[in-house]
Amino acid sequence: MRIGLVAGPWITVPPKTYGGTERVVDSLARGFAAAGHEVLLAAPSDSTCPVPIVPGMRPSVPGELSLTLSELSHVARSYAGLADVDIIHDHTLAGPLYSERPERIPVVTTVHGPLNAEAKDVYAAIARRAAIVAISRDQCSRAPEVPVTRVIHHGMALSSVPVGSGSGGYLCFVGRSCPDKGLLEAVHVARGAGMPLRIAVKMREQEEIRYFREVIEPILGPNEDFVGEVDDAAKYKLMGEALAFLNPIQWPEPFGLVMIEALATGTPVIGTSIGSAREIIDHGRTGYLGDTGQLAGFVQAAAGLDRSVCRKTVEERFSEERMVDDHLRLYAELLEGSVPAGVPDAPGLHQNL
């Protein structure tokens, strides 16, 4: 197959530090190429993913995150450069609605964010022209009126992820500086458990900086070690030496990629039972889930979990290879016509879940 992949304009593929969607697109591109398919990637021109990039793309514009004009310009260039592929998998929001995209090429799009009220309207419209992939059952259950073609959990490459010893004597938190990710709650959980906490967060946008300066920084004390934003090698070392990874999210996250990253290093996850967490964490086996107030009480039990089981869970259920195979199977079905690339006038139809 000749597969076109479209990422957003804001972050390189792969990301240098933070960037969940871009990390997934990078894994797909590498995996498709390794499986013998021809891949053409529409991504910022400064991306380093080892597949051909659509000519004429602009460099990443991280300071313009979410600006509509940046995305629309990027989408127009992307589709102009993907006119000769067999299938397009678009990871932007605007792309599947782009009126100038070639009708003869099936388009797949992945819902990377929450299906809130505004998103439901957008994806209900997209579903008339493209196949929709959800990243968790919890995500698509929140919008039964949006036709979802397939649920495909994220996966990750494991070859460069070492299994840590968990002997660092601390808990860790990796995420974004915002209330939804549960950074404040992680501080309180660690203190409640009497454990040091190491914190690595993305803090680039004004709201992220303001939240950290106004809410988090004033309460930090000797129990907390703020290490800032880290690259992959430092992140996996931080996770791997932690006794447990804290993920006290405060919103129904569609898929917590950071949870499978922690498990890949052998570190169990302690988090709130919200969103996709129950599809990723096996309570009492690879971590513990509960209400925020319960989490400190799980720390000692988490220390006794088998770290090899955490790693094996990712190898079996959340590997890059499994994710790639699931997508290739869907693409083949779309090209054969056994699954429609869009379901006009069929609201509420959830297929092949």
C-alpha cells in the first residue's frame, strides 16, 4: 500500500519532548515502512521521522498551537502532496473536512481528544466522509451518536525502553502542567504516602505556566523535586527508577499514553479510575486505580507488584507492532470495500468495536 499520514503543523514527528499524537504518528510511519509499505508523511519539514516527507511543508510552529489558520494552511499543503497515495490517515481535525481532498482516496481519522459537545458535532460531520478510529472504548462510549469504525488502542516501540529497577525510592509524575492531569493531586498523594515525588512536566503555553506559578510552585517543598520537561531517555530513566508512577487524572482522558510508557519501564501505575485507565491498568496486577483520596494507600502494595508483568502487558497489548497491524487490517478492509470509508445518514452506528 501507499499510505499517506498527516500530522499537525505544531510539533515535529517524532516530538523532541512532549507530543503524544506525534509520537503515535511516528510509530505508525516506522511500522508501516518496516512492513514493506510505501509511506509519505505530511508533517513539519523539520521532522526527523525516517520516511519521505511531503515536499513544501513548513517548519513546526509550536508557539501557534491550536491556531486555525496554521492548521488549514498545513492541511492544504498536505493533501496537495498526497494525491497519489492509496489511503490517507489524517491526525488533524480540519483535514477530514477539507473540501479539496480527493474523493477517490479513502480517509481515516483518529480522534485523539475528548468527544465533548463541540467535538461530537465535528466528528459526526467527518463520519459522513471518513472512517473514524477511537483510541479507547471509554472515549467512544461518551458519544454514541458519532459513528466509530474501529477502536484501536495506542502502542509504543519498546526496543529503546529499558526496564528499570524501581529502586530510586521515589514516586514520579510526568505530564502537562494543568489541573486535568492531576499534578496537584500527585503532590498530595506522595505526601500522604510519605514518599518523595519527582516531577517532569511540559510547561510552554501561558496557561500551563500560569497554573504552575500560581498553584503548584507555592506549595512545593523538600518532598518534591521539580526536574522540568525531559527527553525520552531521561523520562524512561525517571520512570524506571520510580517505585510507582502517579497518574491521578481529573478528567476522562481518551488514552493515557504515559501510562503504557511507565508500564514499559516496569513501573506500576497508581491512578484515578477515570477515562481509559481501566482499559490499560489491571488493578492489583499492573497498578491500582481508585478515587483520588484512596491513592496514597496503594503505594506500599504497588511496591510489591511484579515489574516484569508490567512490561509484559505492554509487549502483549500495547506494542507498536500490534497497533500497526490493527491499522493495516483496517486500511485493507477500507480498500476492499468491506468497511465503508464514511457512513452517510447513519447517526449512532458504531461498527466493528
